[in-house]
Amino acid sequence: MEKRGYIYILTNNTNTVSYTGITSNLQKRIFEHKEKLVEGFTKRYNVSKLVYFEQFDNIKDAIKREKQIKGGSRQDKINLIKSINPELVDLYNNL
């Protein structure tokens, strides 16, 4: 049985920076970002607000979708986020 996969988009408090990631455990991974346990871009730029995510039955499909999202423009990402989360609220507490 394959693991589920998730793609997610995080932003900072002022919604000026975005990060697209992939994981098999969304709640754990976002917690790691929020607690600054993940070294790199998200820690450096204080990116921890979950504004978008998608769930997939397997990690391979999630990887394909992540590449598709990362290949798009910044405006494409903003449009995607606002299609389900127009107020850019943090979705973490609703997981």
C-alpha cells in the first residue's frame, strides 16, 4: 500500500513570500514549519501559514502536482490559493 501524498503552499504573515512543498504527513510537516524545526527557506523567511493544500492517494501523484505548481507563475499560485482560500487564512487549525 502506497502512502498518501500532500502538496501544500505556505506563506508568511504579510503574504509576500510563498513556498510549495510535499509531504506524506501534512499535519506533522506544517507543525515543523511553524516551530522552525525545518532549516532553510521557510525558517529564514518566516514562512509557516498554510494557505493551500491538496491530498493524493499516492506520493507519485503528489510529486507530479508539486512540479506542475512550481512550474507555474507566481500569479498562477496566487489564483490557485484564492480559488479555495480568498482571505488567505491559515488552514492549519482545520486539519
